[in-house]
Amino acid sequence: MKTICVIQHTEAEYLGLMEDHLEGRNIRFVYKRPFTSGGLLPSSTEGFDGLILLGGGPYGIVSGHILPSIGHELRLTRAFLDAGLPVVGMELGSVILSTAAGGGAREAPLRFDVARAIATAPGHLGGHLPQSFPIGCYLRDAPAIPPGGTILAAGETGEPLVFSTRGNCLGFLGHPGMKRGMMEDLIMEFADTPEDCVTPLQELTDAQAEIGAALTDLMVGVVSATGWM
């Protein structure tokens, strides 16, 4: 059984719809919550077959409220990369991945939207990246794609939404398994929120069925690209 370390940055945001897909493949995931009292992050990759970095709500790594655990997380992410182990970053997690992998981060405001990701070419993720799919994005800052990285999907205005790096690592500027209830809880968790949350919440509701349908094929590509199956 593969075991994945999942770093959670807020009470509200977790793997969401992705949990069932991992459990259905007998892939074990262990949440690490550094924001809780006594919550500790691993000091090494030992015992894990990969790393998932979740979103950080209003936290950034170069602007706004800086993620308190960023130093430790960058070191840990680099340890996974140096060991050749897969890392999947979502939202702020994609910014952490891009920075640890030799790219970087750029300032961008806290935002919440439901973007339409469009594959940059056919055949990405072994043919399992949908040509077009909605993805909910709640994050501050943005990744600078690492050298040698590949943009797999972009938004309708050309901004990168999914990228790959190091052969087995993936960055999603959104959360592929986002649920409306998760975002409602995240908005209530912090005083610092985007100006308009009502519109994207409704868009997320409208897109929920399509998000779930797209995730079925997308997760086949993710577990294949990462080597988790």
C-alpha cells in the first residue's frame, strides 16, 4: 500500500472529492496539520511514497499573511524532490512546489474563482487530462513555473492552471476535488477573504457535477503520473 503525506493548512480545506478516488485505489493518505496545537510536520520523507500540499486560504509565501510553516515545508518538499518522490501541489501548494523545484513565486492578490482549464495539447497525463474542465481556485500569490516544467492546462486568458515538473510532480492552481461546503467553511474560518465570494460559490455549485465527472478521468492520470499505481 502506498502512503501519501498530505499537508493541510486550514481546518476547512482537505482533499475533498479526491479522497474517494485514493481510497478506492488502496492509496493511504495521512494528514499533517501544522496549524493545530502540537501539530508537527515530518522531518524527512521516511515512510511516505509522495507528498500532497493543499491550499492555504489567505496565506501567501511572498505577500499577505505569510504561511507560518513555509520554511519547514520548503525544506520538506525539496527532500521529496531530491529523493525522486512525487509531489502534488494545489492552490498555494502549487506555489510551494514551484518554489522548491527551482521556479519561484510572484505576488498576486487573494482570489476565489472557478476557472475553465483547457489542455495545452492532447495526450497529457497519459491521455487522462480532460480537454476542458472547471477547477475552483482559492489562493494568494502565483507560481513561476520551474525551468523544464510543462504547462499542461491554461485558463481561457492563457494563465497556467496545471503544470508538471521533475517528471512525476504536478501543480494545480486550483483544487481538482473542490466542494462547495469546503469553501463555505474556509470563507468563515478567516476574516481575510476575497471581495466577492457569492459569485464564485454559485459558480462552484453550478460546476459541481462537471468537477466530479472530470475528476474520474483526471485521477487516473494523476496516480499514473505520480507512480502511485
